[in-house]
Amino acid sequence: MRNIVKPALALAALALATATTVAAPAASAAEQKPAAAPAAAAGRTHTDATANLDGVGVGTQLIPSLDSAWVHFLPTYDSEHLVVNRGHDIATVCWVSRGGEIWDLVLDHNLTYAGYTLESYLTNPSTTWCGSVGTAGTVTTQTWVHLYPRADWGYMVANPGDSVAPMCSVSRIDTDGQWHVFDLVVDRTNQIAGFAWDSVVTAPTPAAC
């Protein structure tokens, strides 16, 4: 894990997206700011009975009766979503409880999609509570959080003062043509999960996803 100095970015007025599978409106002012190409984040390796993965979480799969499953911004059925597929390289990161059910935050390495899905959909659910992983910080400005690490995808909003914990990071060329580090974060204040620019998260940059 490495610590980096995170620049403060101008406050941007953002509206809540209503779709995650189509392009969002133009990127926020924070997400339009160019950044230098980052060094590769150091990863960690684990081995279990399901998969060998570099990075966050524990290997899992969708149960045999499911070919695909929705992954959501929030641990609710009606939250916007993307779709992950059985047979993909999936990691379960942590779990939360909501509405009387257990939801796992998962990352599909094949698609770089992340979000909450029901624990019962997974062959190897997480045993780690989302409140105990990651290093809690906040964001320096109102910030878009995406289920895929790209600024023109649908989003929800994390606000300064929210407890925002990064779980892992990926590097991508974003819509501005510049390299950016995206953190997979959990906004513990509102239980929003997804990818946000590392440069607006005050906690140290996490290991690679």
C-alpha cells in the first residue's frame, strides 16, 4: 500500500444519475481534471478453493442455477445495476446487511464491474463485514461513484463528510484521455459502492484490485 498526496479539486455540482447501463451526462468538473500516468499499485495474492486472484477479496462464482446476476450501487433490489456472469473471475470483497438480507460487494475481474449482489447468489460468500475493511476517509468534493471505472457511466454521489473507504484500485485512461486511478469504494454513510477517482479520496491509495 502506498500513500500519495491527493490534490484538492474544485467543488462540482452534480445530479444523481438515473441509469447505469447507458452513458451519464458530461463528466463533473472533478472528473475532467487531467492527471499524470500513475505507477502500478502493488497487489496481493491469495489462494482458495474457488480461484486464484491478485488483489482484493476472495474468489467466488455465481451458483450453478444462475447464468448471471445484477450488481447494484446499493444493497437493494431497486438500485441501478450492471450484470456479472457465471464463469467469470469474480471476487467477493465484503458484506452488508439491509432489508433483512445479506448483500456481498463483488468485483467481476473480466468486466471490471463492481456492486452489491445477494449473498445467496454466490458459491463462496464473503465473511468480512464492509465496515471493517478498507481505510476510512472521505472525499474532498462532491464525487461521482460508478459501477465501472469510467466517468461517462452512470453514477451515484458521495459527499464531503461521508465516510468513504477504498477497498482496491485500478488504473484507466478516462474520458479526458488521461490516466487516472479509480478506487473501488464503499460510502459507509449511505452504503453506496463503486469506483471513484482516487485523487478525491482522502484515505491512502489501496492495493490493486
